[in-house]
Amino acid sequence: MLIFDSGVGGLSILKNIKKILPKIHYIYILDNEAFPYGNKTEFFIIERSIKIINTIKKIHPITIVVIACNTVSTVALSILRNKFKFPIIGIFPDIKTASKITKNKIIGLIATKTTINSYYTKKIIYKNSFSNTIQVIGTNKLALIAEKKVRGITVPEIKLKDIFQPWTSLLSYPDTIILGCTHFSLLEEEIKKILYKKSSLFFIDSIQKVAFQIKNYFYKSKNNQNIKKNILLYSKNTKDLQNLLCYLKRYQFAKIEYFNLN
Ligand code: DGL
């Protein structure tokens, strides 16, 4: 199984996969060289995803790909599915579930700018906005804050307040919030603190949904795995990598190393 994201966001999916499929092995591509995906063009994201899959394909046979990133999924999933034969699972902002849950009919969707501007997201917002008001925040700052948090850098409340200001200044606040980027789940507590006083909140991040889709796949296909250990490959050597390695320990990767994607 190949899993990829621009950074640590996808690890929140991995955590859930490990819970329900403890025996599955995987290669996690942490594409920090291209972080953040959220400010890249659709063309770049499509090309980059193809490159990641093709490069890994050459060194490890792939049975399934998990795109642990809303930005890549909303922009490139259908293209990637047409291009490759193995199953590819993606993660999407789940407005449908939010519509069922919301009581005040105000839904908040926060995601990267590329996700918000994608055709897929525009379409689901349009479809669901007849029965709900959908308040949208497109930001590339929050994923960076999540990356810093896992490296032990304190989350600056003032920056969070600034990001969520479009909602905190509303007269009626969303009661259901879609975390449309896998990085944001790592900040759920901090986000709650900023918004909690406003109303009782419900968060939707699609992570469990994806984990169950993967479980279902392995159950149905009875696929034998061909990767024998868990590996993390990162695409850029950076100074702060030591701090990140500390965080990664909890995932018990047998191998963590640099991988050239160029
Ligand atoms: N974690 C990613 C997502 O779910 C992308 C964050 C970024 O690189 O901008 O959208």
C-alpha cells in the first residue's frame, strides 16, 4: 500500500488504518519538497502525483494507493484512476454527511485554497447550498501551523484567530465543521478552543470513512501484501527534520529515509 501527502496530514489517516488493519504494511511518501500542495496549480498537483506513483511503482509493486490529501484527491483522483490499474482511494470534504448532521443548517468548510477552488468542491458546495448555508474558508496557513505543531512549535492563538475570523465575526456560526485538509485534524483541539464558545460543534474529517474503505478493499481482495515493512520516504532534507523524526517515532517505521523525486 502506498500512502502519500505533502506532509504529516496523511499520518492522521495512517493512525486510523493502523487501528483497524494492524497487519498491513505501507510506504508513506512525505512529499515535503512540494509542501504546501495548497498553493500549487492543478497541473503541478496532477504531474506530481503521477511522478510519485510511477517512481514508487518501479521499486515496489503497488496493490493500492491511498491519497491521504484532500487537495490531491479533489484535483487529481479521477485522472489518476484513469491512468493506473490498481485501486486508488482518496479523501474528500464530506458535505453530504455535514448536511445530515447540521441542526442550524450552517456548515463551515475549511480547506486549502486549491481544494476550495477545485471544480469538485465548487460542485458539491453548489449542490448542498440549496438546503444549507455553507461558510467557506480557503487557507494555506493552517497546514503550516500543523506542521510546526508536530515539530514541537507552539500553535500561535493569534494566527488561528485570524484564520477563523470570517466565522467568529458571523452572527450565526456554523454548528458543523468540515476539516477539508488532513493536516487540520491535528489541530482539532486548538480549533475547538477558538470556536467552542460560539456553539457546540461537530467536526467531520472523512478520515474514518477512508480507513473503512481500505479495510473493505483488503477484505474483498484478500490481497497478499508485497511490502514487508513500514517505510517512510521524505522528498527533502531539511534542518527541522530531527524534530519531525521525534514525532514519527510513534508510527514505528522500520525505515525512514530521503527519496529523490526529481
Ligand atoms: N494535507 C493536504 C490536504 O489534505 C495538503 C496540505 C498542503 O500541502 O497544503 O489537503
